[in-house]
Amino acid sequence: MTIESQKDVDGLKKIGRIVALAVQEMKKSVRAGMTTRELDAIGKRVLDHYGAKSAPFLTYDFPGTTCISLNHEVAHGIPSDKVIQAGDLINIDVSAELEGYYADTGHSFQIPPYSSKLTQLCTYTMKTMMKVVSQLKAGVKINEIGKIIQEEARKGGYKVVNNLCSHGIGRALHEPPFDILPYYNPHNRAVLKEGQVLTIEPFLSTGTEYVVELADGWTLETPDDSFVAQHEHTIIITKNRPIIVTTA
């Protein structure tokens, strides 16, 4: 969507804060020994408290409220009776709708005890996302998003997952531009416009450049047992620095 009024900004900030609070509460509550279904229930309680609805459930009839992916799973993990173990890499992705507005956020982190390899992967991916966000404003070419992600991944010794993309959002979970590539595409000459609402979500990998879908029809996993971290914010493009709406 493109922002048309202060009401739009306020609506996006409202749902953005809610999904950020859900991720925050889930991260605070997670522990080894609980199931991903139990963790999902914590996210659902936060959304229910504020009257928000799960966007993947509303849009795609996803079998859960939030997406929770463990270890070699990368995205769209279905909450289940799978038990979270000490040392697991976990990704929580929460998107929701309230009063006709949508926001989407994601966060990767490790369950203690920590390993320097996974901690560095998560930290570096977060820094990559924030570097992208800091350089976006009206008039910047959309392909700069992929260019920065690609360059930062290479500097850190990581690969980019090429078949997971950022996207437009606002009045629906996925809106144009649908596939904001995480690598440089010289043929895309489109530029960012003031008021445009996007997600920025790099997926950095210790090995693979592509993920594969499992038999459940949802979960995406690395084919080579490598690890992937993702961090995601929903932002509003302005003439200067973007507005990050997914903050608690």
C-alpha cells in the first residue's frame, strides 16, 4: 500500500507494535522442553489481547497463529508437538491484521547454551537488515535492497537465500511489489516511492542459497543441513529515513 493519511500511519504503527510485542513475549517465554505449539499459544494470547488476527491464518488458512522454525527449518514452520531443545536455532515470524492494516516481523535467535557460530549468524543478519533499512528512502532503486543484502552477506562470509524475498504489505499480507529480490537485479529499474510500505527480511545462510518445501506443504528447510537466520521489519518509505512500524 501507499500511505494516504496519518490514519494509515497510525494504523500500521498500531498493528506493528502488536506483532513486535508478540515476538518479544514469545522470545522471553521460550525454554527448552516446551513445544512449538505451546510457544505459538503465547503469541496467540498477545494477538487476542489486542484484538489482532493472525495474517497467515486469515490469508492462507495456515495451521497455526505464528510461524516457528527450528534449526534447519528456515520459514513457515507449523506449530506442533515438536519439542524445543537446548541449543536450538529458532525463528519466530509473526504477522497480523488489525482494523484493516497488516504488519509482519521476524526474529532468529538461539536457545541457550549458545554457540558462537549461530550467535554470530543471528547478529550479523540483524545488522544486515538494519543497514538495508537505514539506506532506503524515496527515489532509491528497489534493486538496492538486494544489492546491499548480497554485499553484506559476502562480507560476513555468508550466502543469501535467493528464493525468499521481501515484499509489499499494508492492506494485505502480501502486496506489490511482491518479490523484492535479496540479490542485485540490474533489470529492475523501479524506485521506491514516498509512503510505500514494505517488509525488509534478509535470510542469510551458512551454506545453501535455496530452501526446499517439505511434505507438509508449508515448512521451508535447507537441503544441506546448513543454518539460516532471518530478521524482518515492516517499514514506511519517506523522503528521509524509513519509519519502522514493527517496534515494541
